Amino acid sequence: MIKRRNFLLSSTAAIAGKARAQGLSPRYRLGFAGLGPLYFGMPEAQIAERFGEALEEAEAPGEACHARRFATSGASPLTGLVLIIRNGRLARLDVDTPDWQTQSGARVRMPEGELRKIYGRRLREEPHPIDVTGRLLLLSAQEANLRHLAIVFESDGDRVTRIRAGLAKDLTRLEECP
């Protein structure tokens, strides 16, 4: 069972404005290295400096792993993006809305057939650990300096339900932090 966490709510107008002013918007596309100004391996201190007021803490800081989410209330364009911080660095980005897409145009709610047309044989399929009709479709980076990174598309067997990108070893876990 996936743990669902309660997130603290903050002032939405100030949060959305601050995040937009800091240069992160859905016009950026998710890739193997990160999303816009967010890159995998980025120190948490840099993330906090740039987006601190726009993020909600999901767990007490100081733990080996914790999740931070952009404000979920209001009409912020940054909702649906979760940052997983492991050992003080950005290890994973989770996307659960169609507002964000990969560099090739894949997004949440896209039919699995369209996803397969985009990536073809590069997708490696694994059974979904919880949903018997679903699957995980893994896409590994091909560039030598990015081989430790990947993108995983979670599917219900028909449509993409979630996208995770980051350190390959962390992506097959459904939980944000085990």
C-alpha cells in the first residue's frame, strides 16, 4: 500500500508567484538530467534558496529521504510536481498531472499506445507491483554520462498514470520515500 502524506498548505498566490518568478514553469520539459533549473544531484540548499517559499514539506527535514511538493492549493501551474530529496540532493521528480511532459511529449493520461509510438523498443516493461492490469515502462538514458538516470512511466494498462524521473535505482519504488 502506498503511503499518502498530509501536506501543509501555504499562501497560494505568493507561492505560485514566487515559483514562477524563479524560472520554473510547465514550458520546461522533463528529461534525464532534470526539469528546467532543477537537476538531479542538485543540493537541497540550492532548491530551498530558489523555491523554498513555493514548496511544502512532506516530512520532517533531516531524514535521509523526504518529499517536497509545490503548493497544491489554488491554480498554481506548479502543482503535480513532487521533489524527492535523498541524502541532501534531488534524487527524483514525480509527476502526477498532465501539465508536465517529457522532452519527447509524453505526459500523464496519455494512452500507452502513444507512449510506445514515441519511445518504441527503448521502453522496458515490468509488471506493476500493485495493479495487476498495470505496468511500469522504463526508459534508460543512452548517453554515457547519464546512464545512472532513467524515466519510468506508470500505467494502468491503458493510460500513463504517473511519471517518475531521476536516479534509476530509485524509480521502480512506488513510494516517494520507503
